[in-house]
Amino acid sequence: MIEDIQKRALHRTRILEGQLRGVARMIENEEYCMDIITQSRAIQRSLESLNRLLLENHLRTHVTHMFENGGDDRDQAVAELLRAFDFDGRS
């Protein structure tokens, strides 16, 4: 993993851990549902940010290597990316 991306991804996971603990406390304290939903949506955005970092790393490392190899490796890279975005590869 690219060192800078790894550091940023780990930082985001720590933030996510704190956000999840916060939501759990809100639920335990029976706080207002809309406030809990707001925090839950913030967690979803944080997860998307983490996913973008992980995708960037994958593209810069594994996918680049797989495309350079060509053939089955290239096809596997395409299939993985389609799967990552919930596409089945069929038009």
C-alpha cells in the first residue's frame, strides 16, 4: 500500500470508529431519531471517503500492474473494478 494513502486511510478508520461509538451512545440515550440519522449519514460519507482512498491505492498499484501484464490479469482488473461498483460487466 502507498504509505501516504495508508496513513490517511488509517486516520479515517479511527474517525469512523469514534463516529460509530457516538451513534451507539445516541441510540442508548434514546436521542432524537433525526439527529441519529444525521450522524449515520455522516458515517456513510466518511466510508465513501475511505473507499475513494482505497480505490486510489488499488488503481495506482494493483490495477496498473495488472494492466501492464495484460491478458487474464487485465481482464481480472476490469472484473474487480466492475464488481467494486456493483456492475456485473454486462451491458
